[in-house]
Amino acid sequence: MKNLIITIVLTITFSTSFSQGYGTGDKAIDFNLLNIDGQYLSLDDYDEAKGFIVIFTCNHCPFSIAYEDRIIAIDKKYKALGYPVIAINSNDSTIAETDSYSHMKVRAKEKGFTFPYLLDADQSIARTYGATRTPHVYVLSKDKKKLLVKYIGAIDDNHEEPEKVKAKFLEDAVDALLDGNSPNPDFTKAIGCTIKFSK
């Protein structure tokens, strides 16, 4: 019984800390992850960036697939303004085979990704950030040497029909930052497939 109680307490503690991740205003960590070009990439590599649009995504999820063209358009629009897209795949490919590194390279070439597509092989970045869905967005803003989380959540309010989008949450957040304002809202619920974490 004592061992059972300890196990339950540890499980609850882990689940709570795991689910929290970052909140808006938190300082985010940098990372050094393998890109589809075979090179490792860090946010520190972007000297001129004002911030970043970090999007946890993958190959197989219908929600991620529905957003690919919009993510490309967002990257083309905002990287010139100092906010490039950095896409990260954290799925365990033993659970979702088409999310393997080799499939990532194929998908990026097929779609003509204009942004890095990084492999979070040990899933530590998704766990640290608190990402749970694909896609799941984190807008980071540079403040001296710190990376501050300014927006977390969804790209917009309609994954199925781009022409019927009424609220462009991500774009509005970045536009606010470019104007020197705080995003409003700075948090929305990410809608998509669950990230396939290792057991």
C-alpha cells in the first residue's frame, strides 16, 4: 500500500509539472536540434532576429497538414520582419512511423518548406515548452539575451477552411509585438493531434 501511494504521488507530481510547461512572460530555453539539412540549429544562430515563431508540428496529423501552406505564408511574411518560423517535430516515430527524420526530409521537400524543420529526438523541448498538440505555437521575443514567451496557442480559428478564418491569433500576436505592444490574446487553446510521447 505504501509503495502504491508513493507511485500515485510521483505520477501526479510528474503529470502536473509536465502539463504546465511555459506560460506567457516566461523565459524560454534555446535548443540545438537536428534540421532536415543534416545540420544542428539553435535560435542563437539568428543574430538579426527580433524573435521567433516556434511551431510544434509533424508529418501525419491532419491538422498540421491543413496548416502547412499557411505556415509557409506566415514564414515568408514575418521572417523578413524579424520573426522566422522554426518548426519542430517531437513525435515518437515508433508510434507514428511517418514522423521519422527521413519522412520529415521528404515532406519538407514535397511542400517546399521555407523554414527549418527540426527533430526533437528525445522530446525534451516539447516537454520543457509544454507543447501537447500539433500544431502548437510559441511566439518568442528577444529581450537582450533572453527569449520571452509572448504568445502560446493556435494559429487561427479555422483549420479546415482558410477562407473562413475570422481570427488570425498568431499573426495578430506578431503584429502587436512589431508595433511595440503586447499580444491580446496572448493565449489560445491549441487545436490538433496529440504529440506522440514515448511511453
